[in-house]
Amino acid sequence: MEIISLLRFLILLSVLIFVHEGGHFLFAKKFRVKVEEFGFGLPPRLWGKKIKDTIYSLNLLPLGGFVRLKGEEQAEALGLGQVGSFAIQSKWKRAVIIAAGAFGSTTTPRAEIATQNGTVQIDDIVAFASAFGATC
């Protein structure tokens, strides 16, 4: 019984991490910041596939994840970044990219609870998706 509880916990934690990192990823893409890698788990890398300019990777340690953005390095943080760099974005865009992870982390459990209670209507889902630029 405890093994099943542990597996359920790890799955839930993995979903939360994925959504958190996905928030950073989506808004970085929306603001045309180059995402160098979207990694699920912590390195070393077990598998990776490059699609366009982004490496999508699955890593050995499942308790974590990361989004590596162009321009996060120290030299570029001084404002010496190039096109597609996080470092040259306006302060509000950088703040949105950073906050998007926390937003995803806090809304996911709320959405899960609301779904279980039957309080989410299809209009709520459409409105939420539209806020992220999805067309329904």
C-alpha cells in the first residue's frame, strides 16, 4: 500500500514540475526568447530530441526539471545579449516568464480539486486556454 502511495505522490509531483516548467517555456516562446532546452528530470540526460532550436530531454533524476533560456548566462545578464535572449527582454517580460512557472504550480492543484468537485464548467476551461493564446 505504501508503494502505491509513493508512486501516486511521484506522479503528482512530476505533473506539477512539468506544468511549472511548461509555464516558463510557453511564455518564453510567446515573447520569442530562444529556449535552448526543456528538460524533464535532472541530468544526466537519458534521451533528447532537438526540434527546431530546442532540445527536449528526459533526464535520469525524475524529481525536477528545467528550462534553459538563451541569455541566462552571467555575461549576457549584463545586457550584452543577442536577439532571442532572455537578457535583453524588458523587465516586465522577464518577470512574466519567471512568474509563469509559479502561476502554473498554483493553478494546477486548484484545477484538480475543482475538477474532482465538479465545479469546473467547459466555459471556464475555454477561458483559461484562451488566456494562453489557444483557440477553441
